[in-house]
Amino acid sequence: MSKITIRYFAAAAAAAGTEQELWSKPETLAQLRAELSEAYGPAMAQVLRAGSFLINGVVRRDAGALGTDEPLTVDVLPPFAGG
């Protein structure tokens, strides 16, 4: 099974207890969201509900397939305040 690099920022890093880790690559972004919520609990689930993902530097809002790009880096970003 291939691995992806997940980088966490701000509240996502606090919820995960780390800024970066290797993770078994799921089929879809929806599956990754579910796995992270299960692994890190309500604090991470809250970040994931309002936050966003960058997949190899590109914003992803859909929950579809992660694709076959290797290596794959997923940034988990909490919502940012400001205007």
C-alpha cells in the first residue's frame, strides 16, 4: 500500500499532535477525512468540517479520488480568520 505525506497546520496540527506524518493512501478525499476524524477525534473533525485541503499544492473541495500521483502531499488547513 502506498503512503502519502500529510502536513497539518495550526488547529489541525494541534488536533493531530504533529505537524507531519506518513499515512496509508486512501482511495478518496472523503475516506481520508473519515480516517483522520476517527484517528484524532472531535477536534480534528471540527477542523475538517470547516477547513480545506491542498493536494500537491492545489485546493481540493470535492471528496473524490486522490489520484495516482506519486509522491502525494496533502496539506490540512484549518479555516483562517480575516477579511
